[in-house]
Amino acid sequence: MSKILELRTKRNTLWEQTKDFLEKNRGENGLVKAEAVEQYNKMAQEVKDLGAEIERLEQQAQIEAQLSAPTSSPVHADPKNGAKKDVKPTATAEYAENFWNMIRNRGHYGEVRNALSVGEDTEGGFTVPDEFEKKLVEALEENNIFRGLATVIRTSSGTRKIPIAEDTGEASWIDEGEEIPESDTTFGQTMLSAYKLGTMIKISNELLNDSAFDLATYIARRFGVRMGNAEERAFITGDGVGKPLGLLAETGGAKVGVTAAQKDAVTFDEIFKLYYALKAPYRKKAQFLCNEALVLQLMTIKDNNGNYIWKPGLEIGKPDTLLNRPLKTSAFMPEIKGGSKVMAFGDYSYYWVADRQNRTFRRLNELYARTDQVGFLTTQRVDGKLILPEAVQLLQMAPQG
């Protein structure tokens, strides 16, 4: 039995035990008895933790499969076609070798810098090799669940203008021979820019000079965590000032479809109303999104037939569900308190992420020389925006007071 399957079986068994515990410890008001809350929270948290570990293992397996896949087609001799296929300068083995020589400070500086000149930016940094770019993006996706839900586009430079159909027009019934009336589609426009995001790490010279040390994976993971967290925070709560405009933004973000009656608890009826607040065409691909703290409460809620509305994913690759729709969690969704927008339901492919091509690295030799360390600075340019606000609906808690 694989590790993932073993954990899924264990998680399902624990969830059944948790449900039994809930049934035996509900008061006359239908809520969990006060003396049982601590034990329930412990059991429910273990179910959640097992789910998180399963998701990490599945992501790891997926990334390893991608990295082990062939990265290029085999070369065949063809006397009829002697022309070579154009290859991006940053995709060549020579560029990658010189890039890592620069990182590890090996080779003649002038020769290495000349070899990297095709990838040098205006600020003195160097574009990362294509294969390492893939590792960075995979690390970002591993630490940024929202990036995987959104539509990601690549831009070369400047501002990207995106046309949006605001009104699709309508068809009309007409008599034979009657003129067909005009009904034009109304188009609006939104723009995606390229905000700068950067971070820096320090690495000791001992590690840099250790040929057995997997430097590429180490750097990708460190930067992936930092950049992924910063991105996801902005994609969800960003105000659009020097950063992307988030899903929950007051202006330009998703609309509140349901307001809860209480400031610290949600009900089945409110979640049900949120489901139907979203227009039917968007429900086909819609998913719930909330903070993990809210999941503990969702796991106790039943529908009008006495069935739990939260269900664990029992098959490999299948997520947990709420009302039979996928449920995702993010640490950057607000926790339950008065006035907070605690849950989203919608098709997040209408949130667009624009990646400016080419992430860059700079090596800082002197800044940490006294501690025998080297600094590495990476930057990327990215923007994000919900281009069709009606594609996502929000559940907001009752006002504080």
C-alpha cells in the first residue's frame, strides 16, 4: 500500500470516528457540548493535518514526475533540413553552466559575465536559466494555492490590456422577412501591470563550495516559500497599491453574496445561499475557499436531511468537498470575526495573474563577507486582478458590535 493511500485510509477512519463522537456529544440545541469541544477540535485538527500531508505528498509526486520528464526532443540527423531550431539564449546548457558558475563564484569572472550578458537586466541581475525558472514556478505553486486556481499569463513588458464582454447582447424573435434588430456586445477593458516583488537569502561559502549540495533546489524552495506567501497574500487581500488587487478588495474585488446573521458562526442556510448566489454558469467550475480555522466549524454542520456538508477526499487526487464542491484553504483568507469576508465561492480562473517574463538573480559578494556568507537577491514582476467580479461570491460575517 502506498504512503498516500495509507494516509487516506487512516484519515477516512478518523473522520468516521469524529462524526460518531459528534453525534454522541451534541446538546439539545444541536451544538457540541462545551465539555466535548476540546476533544472534537483535537480529532478534527488531526483529520485536517492528515489532509495537508496527503496534499503535500501528492504535490511532491507531481513535481518529481515533471522534473524527471524529458525536457527536450531527441535530435535527429536530417540531410534535407540543415537549419537549426531557434533556442532561447537562457535555455542553453552553456548559459545554465555559466549561471551556476556565477552563483558559486567559479571560473573567470569576466568570461562568466560575458557568457551571461544575454540575460543581464538593467539593474545588474541575471535572468535565471529556463530549467531553474520551472523549479521556481513549481515551488511558487507549491506554496501558493491561489496561483494554481487562477489563470496565469506571461507578458513581455509593460501593461497588458484585457478586453471584457460586459454585456453579451440578446437575440430576438422576428417574423418572416422582418429586419433583425441590432444587439451589440458591450466591451470594457481592464489592465494588468507588473509590480516588483523581491527577497534575499544568505548562504555560507561552505555550502556554495560543496559540489554535493543541491543548490538549485535549495534556492528554489527558499524563494518559493517567501515569494509564494507574498503573492498569495496580495492575490487575496491586496489593495492594488504597489501590489496586485486582491479577491477581497472593496473596489474591483468579488461581491458579497451573503451576510451571516452572526459574527462568529456560519450556518447551513447561509452556505446554501452562497452557493446559489453564484450564477449557474460559474458553478460548473466553482470551488469554496476559506481559512483553515473555519473548516473546524464547517465539519460540524449538517444539511436539512441530517448529512454532513463537509466530506473528506477519499480518492487519490480528490480534494475535500463542501456541498459536493471542492474546498480549498488559504492562510490568508480572514479568520472568523465581525465584518470579515470569511468564505469565497466561485470560478477563480477569472482571476488573472500576469507574470512578467524572466525572474532575475543578483549575487551580493561583499555585504556579508565578515560572516563568510554570500547574499542572493531575486526579483520578479507580477500583477493579478479579478477580471470578472460576478464569477466569485463572498460570505461576510455580521458586523462587529
